[in-house]
Amino acid sequence: MGADEGINYQSDDFMKVIHERHGKPRVSGRGGVDVVVNFTGGDTWGPSLRSLRKGGRLLNCGATAGYAVETDLRYLWTFELDLLGSDGWLRSDLEALVELVRTGQLRPQIDRILPLAQASEAFDLLEQRKVLGKIILEPTPR
């Protein structure tokens, strides 16, 4: 899906896997990862921050698991971290994205397609994190 690596935080200890693969982040610059993309906030925020190498970047794109997170500021200044929020796109970005999908250069990850009448089931699946990618709700033909 484009990432160099991924960790299933539901089945694996996130920090343990980071330390095994990349070493524990050190102020000397060794260990840790360059970039973490965090879509959820909540309980994934702290481990995301602590997994970064010195000079690493944490990109936050949402807070579906909670917005009131605790940040240990010692990591921020000691490791000279870069925190970046991203909440939207320009119209030209969306047009370029649609064109990539239209031409087949980009294929969205679709978990399943459900009829609009099953919207509540779709929301349940999302809340339970039983989805990899997107759910499409298809209107019922007239």
C-alpha cells in the first residue's frame, strides 16, 4: 500500500516491534523511525511519538480514537521532533487524485461495498476497526 513497513498494533506490541526492527530511539540519533503517520490520536499518540528517531516527523491526520492526548514534551525537544498536522486538500489536489484513480494509476483500498440500507452496520464495522480501507455505501436503485 506504499509504506515501507506496517505494524498491526492490535496483535503486536507496537514499541517492542519498533525496538526490534530499528532499535530504541537515542538522543545520539541511532534507533527509531523517520516518519509515523497517525490517523487516530488517542492511545496510539504516545507510542507514535516515542518511536521516532532524533529529527523524526509525526504526521497527524485525525483523532478518531481521541483528541485529548498526553504529550511528553521531553521527547519533542530532546529528539528535536517535527509534528505536522494535515486536515485537508486543495481542490486541485482532489482533481489530481480523481484523475489518478480514473486512469488506474491509483487504486483505493476498498474493504467492502454495502447497500445504503446497511449504513448502521458499516458504522459498527468502522467503530470496531474491522475494516481495512474504505466501505462504500451504494444507494438502492429506484
